[in-house]
Amino acid sequence: MLIKVLKSKLHRARVTDTKPHYPGSIEVDESLMWAAGMVPYESVLIADVDNGNRFETYLVPGEPGAGRIVVLGAAARLVKPKDTIIILGFAYCTPEEATQFTPRVVVLDENNRVVTPS
């Protein structure tokens, strides 16, 4: 049996832009993705701290170091620029593997710069 566990998290990311007329996903500064152990096109859950909305999408790498977090496609209707969000990545593992695993949590400041890497 496999269970789904938290693998990685970008905590308190700030939405820099939204583009509803795009075929869906979230653009994330590639350096932030790597800091959290996330990879391009990985499925992620987004939780908006400001309005409570949650949605699932996938990562598209953005320009490294630019600090951009752009919600694309229909999900852009669920957030606003400057909203604070949490980007969560998950993995499947056995219950035994889960006891040995620690998620990578990266906390960001209001400019999407790393405050405390895990």
C-alpha cells in the first residue's frame, strides 16, 4: 500500500500576476522550484491564504531569480496579484518510507525570496 505525503512546500509565496487566457498551470521562479525540490510539470496543490481557495495545477518553470509567481488559466480567477499562497508538492511512498521522510519546506518573504530553506 502507498500513502500520499507532503514532499515539498513553498510557504507564503506572493502571487505576482495572473493570466486567465492561458491553457492552465502556475509559473514559478525556477530557482524557487529547485530550492523546494520541485520539478517542471510536477502536479501541485495551491492554497490561497487570503481567500481560502484551493486548486490543483502543474508547475511551469519561470525565469530563475525573477521571483515571479504567475497563476495561469482558469485558476487565475481564484487568486489576485499580491495574494499569499502555499504551493504544495506530494509524493507516494510506503508507510515505512514515510516514517523516514522529511518534507522540504521553503519559507518566502513578500518578494518571493527565500527566508528559511529546509
